[in-house]
Amino acid sequence: MKPFKPATVRPGMVEASIIHIDRFGNCVTNLSLEHLDSELKDATIVVNDREITSRRRFFAELEDTADDVFCVHGSAGFWELVVKNGSAAEVLKVTRGQRVTLLTKHN
């Protein structure tokens, strides 16, 4: 797998990676709208056996607990794994280059 290009393993399964972790602990993946539309319906991102299904338009859209990890579409065009007022990198125990798996329902 190339660092900046997710790979389709089979229909409904894409292997991607975390390409950047910012100073707040937000984890930028190499998944874009091409791989995951803005609806995030029937999609799960798996990192270290943790399933993430929640998507938000912005950080403060809903109230969260300290370890609620969700996805936002970042300004660079990639999906980011974030925690409101916390570090997704710490909650998920990840580092840059870590594998991320996108699972979608395949029709």
C-alpha cells in the first residue's frame, strides 16, 4: 500500500492509514470523499479493534464524553478521527502510519 493511497482489499473493505497527527491529537487519515461520502451511512472505520461509526460536520456538533471518537471531513480533504476536547491519538493508542480499515456495506 502506498502511504497516501488507500487500497481496496475487497468490495466493502479499504485499507488506509493515519498520515498525520496534529498537536491536538487529531488523526488525519488518507481517506477522502472518494472512499467515504459525507453521509458515512453503513460505514465503520476500525482502528486497533475500535469501531468508529459516528460522523460530524464540525467538532462541537453534539455533546460528547471524553473518549467519544468521531470523524470529521478536514480542510485538507481527508477524513480525520477526533475527540472533542481530547486527543484521538491517545484514546485510540495510535501513531502516524498506523493502519485504518474502512468497512462499508457492499451491495
